[in-house]
Amino acid sequence: MSMGAFSRTDTEGRQAAFVGLLQHPQVTPWATPRLFPLVVRHEGDLSTWSERLGYHLVRVDQTYRLRRVPLDGTVAMPHGHPPPRRPRVLALASAAALEDQRVDSITLQDLSDAVRQFVAVHDLLPYDPEIRAHRRSLVDGVRLLQDHGVLESRVLTEEILTSWDQQGIGIGGGYLIHRDALVQLVDTRNVELALSPRPSDPTATRSQRILRQVLETHALYPGLLSEEDQAYLSRQRNQLVDRVEDMTGGTVEVRSDAWILILNDDNEFARASNIAFPDTTADAWVALAMLDALVPLGRATELSGYRLCPSHEVDDAAGNLHTHRGAQLTVALQESPAALRQRAQDKLVEAGLLEVLPTGDWVLTPAAARYRDAELTSATTLAEPPVSLFEETP
């Protein structure tokens, strides 16, 4: 291998490791075996890049943790739906219960008993292992702990877990407890910073806030920034774009109303990090059709690139699609125009292309315009004045 090829491979490895860390902030050899060696190899560069964002890469034995330190109590949240609340709470309750375990292994039934006692003592959410839905939530919570490397399954057969999950029979299988991963997970310092924010110098954190927004959400909308931040963005555009592309290997598409990060699908971590829209589902097809109908109708807002679509216009678009394309819809989408609208809305919100106001009006983000089919619609000139997103439309 030539030196040039080796250097290119090394660069791609660093970028894959960084993108993987953003996707899997806690890395261990047993939970993330493909990512762990990349993080070990490029630990120095990853630490430098993390510090550039105001993050910290911390290692305890065989566990790495990317600590996303809040700025002024806020973080840049990736798009997508988080796990349901009950499994998340039970995962944290399980982690707290595991701290009291003297041995380094536990069965699912023993963990269930410990969690039942823990949530009762601390007056948390009800947990009754006699109820199957509660057992299922605990199993989902345990999977979250496995994803973070806290627990490592030693289930001999899937039937053992299934019997406990479905019927409450048996031990549910066994798990190794990894103390290094547990210590990293239950560290509450960042939680304190989120709940009790410490004021920071906005000038000192400006670059970090902008870079976090692009890297975590894959989109930055200049119209949402303060005038000072917009001026900084204009002055430092090339440097900021270079840093994002250097850390990820992706491409930043820069427009006046949006910066969009497009990751290269060459490695598995980039593929998993990309927003899966549009995918090959009926819901995605309907969402695209709704975008195509509504983008040219949307009213310009006070924020550059955003389009306001009153709820009745969204209903009309859903009704037209339901009427004229009904034969092409799945059974679930054929149920009613309201069902079609809701499925499209969920898909677009998850992809970060839509915000829904309390009035039911849709606000399409600047990124939504990227998905229009130019052959089906043409741009129209909006004669109406911009409207405020914070006022109800008549």
C-alpha cells in the first residue's frame, strides 16, 4: 500500500470513528466491537475534535464515553424518535440497582426483583413483573443497557428470555455486569449542568454551538441564529465547513437559508447516522407527495426558508392525495385522509423537515425544499407578506 493510500485509509478511519461516536456515545469492545478498535487507534484526534465542540472523550478501563456537555443547559438534539419513556426509566432504575450488586453477574429475574424494590422505595413509576407490558418494558430497558455496554448477555437460548418475557417463567437468562461501563453511564455531572445551567460567554461558545448543530442534526438554519451569530457564520463560513467535513468526511451543502450535512455512505456508521428519508415505504412516498403539494403553497415566514401551511390546507392536500391516489395506498393509509396526514406528519417530523404548531399548522423547514419533485410542480411567487411563527393565523 502506498503512503497516499495509507494516509487516506487512516483519515477515513478517524472520520468513521468520530461519526460512530456521535451515534454510539458509549463504546466498549463487547457492545460495539467494530467501533471500539477505531476509537482506540484514533483516541488522540478524537479527543481533540471533541474538545473543539466542548465535549469530552473519557476512558475508564475498556469503556469510552463521549460526554456531550450542555452549553447554557441546552444540547443539540439529533432528529428521530427516542425510545419510549418507560423503558428509559427502567433502564436507569436497573443501572441504579446494579450499583448495589456485589457480584459481577445477574439474572433477569433477580434484576426484576431489584428494580421492583428500587422503584417502590423511591416512589418512581409503577413496576409489577406480573404484568406482561411491564416485563416487556424492562426487557427493552435491559437492551438499552446492553447497547451501552453495561450488561453483556449470557443467554444460552432465546427461549429462556422469551419464556420470561411472555409468561413470566424462569430466570430470563444471565448477564455480566461491566462496572467500567456502569460508572460511565450513571455519572450525573452532565445532568446537573442541564438542570442547573451555568452561564457562559456566548462569544467563546459560538463556534461550538454552530458546529454542534450541524454535526448532531445535520442541518443549520441561519435564520434561527442571533444577528451576532449570523455575522460570525458569514465571516467564518469556510473554516466551519472545513472543520465539519474534516471530522466527518461528509459534504456541507451551503445555501442562504440552510446548511445541510450530507454524510458519505461508504462506512456503516455514516449510513446509520444519515436520516433515513426517504426510504422505500408507503409512508415515505406519502410524505414526499405531501411535501410536493404543500411547499409551493406555503406562506413565507419571518424566518428565511421556512414555509407556513395552515392546517386546513394540509387537510386539503391529504384529502386530494387520498382521493386521487387511493388505489396506490396501503390499507392503513386508505383508512382516512386524517390517518394519511398523521403518518406523513410523523415521517416528516422524524426527518427534521417539519414542525407542527399547537394550532395544527405545519411549518416546513428549509431542508424540506430539497425533496420536491421539480418535474411535478413549479415555483410560485408568494404575494403575501411574511407571517410570524409565534402568532396564530386567522
